Amino acid sequence: MPIYLNALTGRGVHVVTVNDYLALRDADWMGPIYTSLGLTVGTVVHGLDDRQRRAAYQCDVTYGTNNEFGFDYLRDNMKFSIDEYVQRDFHYAIVDEVDSILIDEARTPLIISGPSEESTDKYVRINQVIPSLKKEVDYSIDEKSRTVVLTEDGVAKVEKLLKVDNLYEPRNIEILHHVNQALKAHTLFKRDVDYLVKDGQVIIVDEFTGRVMPGRRYSDGLHQALEAKENVKVERENQTYASVTFQNYFRMYEKLAGMTGTADTEAEEFKKIYNLEVIVIPTNMPMIREDYPDVIYKTEKEKFDAAIEEIRELNRIGRPVLVGTISIEKSELLSKYLKKFGIQHNILNAKNHQREAEIIAEAGQPGAVTISTNMAGRGTDIKLGNGVADLGGLHILGTERHESRRIDNQLRGRSGRQGDMGSSRFYLSLDDDLLRIFGADRIASVMERIGVQEGEPIEHGLISKAIENAQKRVEGQNFDIRKHLLEYDDVMNRQREVIYKQRRDILAGVDLWQTVEDIVDELIDDIVDEFLGEKLHHDEWNLKGLDDMVLKQFSLRLDFVKRKPDEVHREEVATELFDSVKELFRKKEEEFGKSIMDYVTRMIMLQSLDTHWKDHLLAMDHLKEGIGLRGYGQKDPTREYQREGYEMFMDMVNRVKASSIEKLCLVQVRREEEVSDIEQKRKREYVMSRGDHDAKVKTVRRKEEKVGRNDPCPCGSGKKFKRCCGK
């Protein structure tokens, strides 16, 4: 109903889901209803070209994934023609599994990047050093914060192995950074958990959904460190061209809504970050699933033995079981155990995601055993086969707690849907990451006190409470990370909005020549102030410097240095400069033709903007890396980042202006073929009408006294003439 209501405006509604399968499925299910109501329906999924995407976005209702919507936004703002944009303005979005997209994924910004020029040899060289370092001797690991730090002994060993005198010298800081990234790759990132290796590539596995993310790469040299570790081809490090967080992307919509079965635990974050209220809606049918208390064992082996015993028992009576694991590695380990006992089962993880729909369709059939990572944790209805309800429905068996309670609730939620029978139980061990890092000592001491024997589990309210508290601590920690990320990205977001608006204005040809004249005016004011300072005496003016700067900036030789001192006046110099630049552009327009000159101007301004923006993103990344150290100087790192980021941005804007005008003054179109080539390209451009360009130019002779550009305007507005009637 809200989709239909908001689509009636004709401005488009985006229905956002977590993966392509769900986007296609939901569009297929609901499409006929919208079509019968007179609306059009489109789908944006991986692999579409721009023409297909544009058609989908023009529909009244557009289904797609958060990644596709976000990347289309970034790609649009890198294009050189408004005709090539695929998206419309952001009107209304309704987000399925809203907590997954707006909260779980909020820590990961979307980044479009390209290879930098640097060599990849350093990653291989540094990777060879890491295996010789010893844990707790050369480095220490903090698993809570997922950080690894070299000890003094470790630094000395690395310096010796890499033949570096001092790792902390400014010229060696980059080597130190890559040593730290290589250490991370070897100690904190596990194959078939955080990533998998396929066809000679390191492919990231999403920690929340268990899905592979082809094309996505870790930034900051980490992906290269993993490639070196796994002995596959090391790709060049990427430089960011464009990036946005999901938090800031979705806050661009005029109206935002969403739904999920597990939002209530995050109500505070939805309100603070997105200004969204959370409303709990009663279930359609009473929920009769039985959730058993967690069962905890001392070791992982004991846990798996007990879990397999329960699977065998339920399989014997024909009751379907969905087994949840938190990584590909664990799902394959469990699969090996089941094969030993000859239990037929399906395995659903990032390695065989192509069969997802088929495996899920079979998961509720009598006797079915399905082992899955978090891929089966969301948005999938598992239909029960004949007679399964009489056996107790689908049983969910979790083999480990996730760091977020919501992910566990989502796994449980695969069973007992729409009033179905069902049950769930988690099997845990003190070796599990969550318990080991956040609470194993306390739980182990309880088990010792009550004398738990090998293979004997413990079920106790205190234990479940301790696990829940551990999860709450991790959730709080992750909320702080997301809030911190947003504070930093808000600075970038304001800058991004300014740059993207400028790009659109240039592409649309909005007052293009007025913009150019305004930039020239600003540059001239700055140049005159620098070399003919208002507070300086005539004798102190730097006319040679003025000539050099005018030649560099505008490619004009005006030879002010050859004039008599009483012939040089600030106002007249500014006016002469402005008129000379205008005359230069007029001649170029006469030579190239107006349409070519417009096209060339647009391209030069866009290229200057894009090049400097790309460099600015890199500079901001470097600023963010070191800004935390300001805390040692009793300064707030966030405020310092905002202040310095603003200064860097304004500096970049000035460089863009100077660079654009410098290139415009130099540009030449030499050959006939180049002209026709530009003409062909220009036909694809969106050109706004600038009136009758062929009207004959009349020469007007001025009778009244000339008004200086910086004089008060004669109209009485109180503004300078150049900012008022002199525009």
C-alpha cells in the first residue's frame, strides 16, 4: 500500500532488498498487482547495462539491492553527459530487511576505485617476512578490537629482515603501514571465513549474509596483503574515485521507510541516525515455535558431537533440520561429519550460492538436512512439506552465536513462520569466538565449580544471560564504530554534495559562461591583491610577478612591467585583464564555433573537477588515518578533521578554478577530424538553450563615464558594480 500510494506521484519508488534473488523474486510476485493498478515495474540487478538500468529507474516501482542503487548513484556522478544518468531524484524508498542494510552494512562504505601507479613488489617482499614473526613475542593481537600490533622485538626483527634502519622514520612510514596490513592478513583474516580464493582471486565474504561479494576489494593495501598471503596475482592498490556510506545515501531520500522482523533492539539507532520511529506490529498468526535454552560444552569437538547426535535423531523420524553456521569453513567441517554417518544433506554457502533458491525450497521437506551460513538467515520463507507439522515442524540448530543478537533471531525466524510449528536450539562451546573473546573465563569458572565432565553440557539461565551481555557489549561497540564513521563521513558528504551539484550544473549548461566569467573575476581579484596589494606603495608592487602570473594563468602577455608607474592603477589593471580574457575567449569561440567551445569548456571543467576531487579523496583518507593522534594534544579528533577537511576542500575548489581557466586559455582545436569528432560527441550532450546565438552583434558606444568594476553600482543597490549591473 505505501509503495502504491507513493508511486502515484510519478516520481518513482525504490524497493530495496538485500540480494538480487530477492529483488527478482519480489518483483515477480508483486509486479502483476502493480501492473493491474496501472503502474510500471522495473528491476535493477547485477549485470544490466546503462540503457536497461535507465528504463528500470523510469518505472513507477523499481526493485533492486542496496549495492546496485548506491553504485548507480556514484557512477552517475562520474559521467560526462546528463543523458547518460540512469537514476532520477531520490523520492521514496522502502527497505526490506532494513536493519541489515541501514545498520549492519553501515560500517562499509561503497567505493568506486581504480588502480594507482604503484608497483606490487613490496607486498610480496613484506609477505615473506611475516611467517618468521612469533605471536606474543614479535606482535600481540587484540581480538575484541580486531587489531594487531608489533612489539619492540618485532619492530627490530622486521627492520633487520627488510634491511631498514628505522621503521618509524617518515620515509619508511608506508613500509610500516604495509607490514601492519600484512600482519592483519595473516592473523585476523581467515580463508573460508572472511574471504575465499576462487579462480586465482581473493573474494570477500560478507560477514552478515555469508554471501560472496565479487568485485569488492578491501582498501588500504589489505586486499593486496591477502593476495600475497594466498600466493595469487597481486593487483595494484586502488585509489578512490568516489565513495558514499549507506547511511548518507539513504538519508538523501525525501521519505524513507522499511521493515524487518528484528528492528526493535536497534530502535535507538534508527531514531538517532535516520530519524525513523520503530513500530512493532503483532504477528499475523500466534507464534508457537519453541526456543530451547542454549547448550554449552567445553570444547568445539564435544559441541559438534552433540549437534550431530541431535541431527541424526531428528533425521531418523523424518523431521527437517536447518543447521546454521557462521562461516564457510564451519559449514564444510559439519558437512564432513554428516557424510561419515551417511546423512544426506544440502550445503548452502558462498561457494554454491547458485543453487540457493532450490536448496531453500527443499529445506522444509520431510527428512531434509540443510547446512547454511547466514545466507539462509533472511527474507526466505521455508515451506513445510506434507506431514512435517505433525512431527514438530522445522528445527533450527545453531552451532555458534553471532556477535549480534539480531542475526541469531533471524536464523531462529526461518522456523515457526505464519503460525507453523517449529523449534530452535543453539549448541555452543567455550572455543567459540564470541565466548572466547568476551566471556569464556567467567563461564569456564562456573563449569569448573559445578564439576562438568567431558561431553556433558551445561544449560543455565546465568550462562544465557552472560552470552546475551557479551552480545550487547559487541553491539554497543559496533554502534559506536558506525556513529564515528558517520561523523567523519558527514564532512565528506557535505563536500560530495557540493561537487556533485557543480558537476550537474556544468553538464546541464546552467549559466556556463556566467560561471566562467565569475571564476575569471575571482582569479583576477586574487592576482591583483597578491601583486598590487592595496596597502602597498606603488614602488612595492611586483609588476614582473604580475606579468608572470598572467602569462601562466591566462596565457596573455600584457607587459605591465614596461609601463610607467603612473600608468598602472589597480582598478584599471583588473578591468584590462578581465576584458583581455573575455576577448581571448571570444576569439576562441569565433575560431571553434559556439557549440564546440561550449563542449570543450564543459569537458575541461569536468576533468579538472574530477581529477582534483579524486586527489582530495586520497588526501582526506590520509588525514583520517592520522587524525586520532590529535587526541594526545588534548584536541577533539572529529572537530580537527572537520576543520582541516574544510580548509583542504576550499583549497581544492580554488585549484579546480585556476586549473580550468588555465586549460581553457591554452586549448586549441587543430584538425578538421578533431572538430567533427567533437561534433559527433556533442550530439549526445544535453544542451540547454541559450537564446538566439546567431543574432547580429551591434557595437554600442558609451556616452556616460565608465564605472569601475569595484565601484559602487550606479543603480543604488549598495553592491559593487561587478556583482550587480556589471554582471
